[in-house]
Amino acid sequence: MTEVKNIEVVAGIIRRKSEDGTPLFLATQRGYGDYKGMWEFPGGKMEPGETREQALARELSEELAIQVSVGNFVCTVEQDYPGRHVTMHCFFCEIISGRLTLLEHESARWLTASELHDLDWLPADVSVVEHIERL
């Protein structure tokens, strides 16, 4: 029997308002790994001793060269992938400084809530999209 790795990660639902005041959400396209080319909310693995909020701020700085204000908790998603189980904690975030730079992703898009379904999301992120739509 193959042992399943349990991985705990954090993801940022980065928001901003368009010029007309419509909320926009940042989606990033993976540039590496088994799911290269699929879309996700950016974030990554927690390190020992970090709070979820600290891990998220660090990951977004490392991946996108931005500093964020981590806001309200949105949801936790449990998702099975081949050989691993992922627990993903999601928080709303706002960019407070830095210029969005794709250091690990192929692409990024700002989307309205109604446009979120236009992308090919990673399985765990599909649940997050559905959660955002219910808010």
C-alpha cells in the first residue's frame, strides 16, 4: 500500500476593485509540475513554526514579489491528489506594496466573480471558486 503524504498549504484570494468598483480576483497559471498550465489561487506550503497568515504573506512575496495584507479566512479545502492529500487554507488578501511579478507562474489574470469559471482550475481551487460565488 502506498503511503499518502499529507500536505498543509495556504492560498491567497487576492482582491482589488476595477475602475468601476467591480471586485476582481487574481488567478495564476502554474508554470511547473504535474499541473503545469492549470490555474490556481497563489500560495504554498506552510513551514514549521509559521502561522497560516505568515506562511501566506511569505509565499506571495516569494512567488509574486508583492507584500499583502492577509484578511479574513474564507475556507479550508480538503483535496486528494495522486499520492498526497492537501489541506488548503484560503484567505482574502489585498496588495499593500510591490509590483506583481510572476516568479513561478506562466500567467496571471484579474477576473470578475462571473469570469472565474472561464479557467481550468486545479481540483482544490474549483471548490474555492464555488465558495467565492456563494459569498
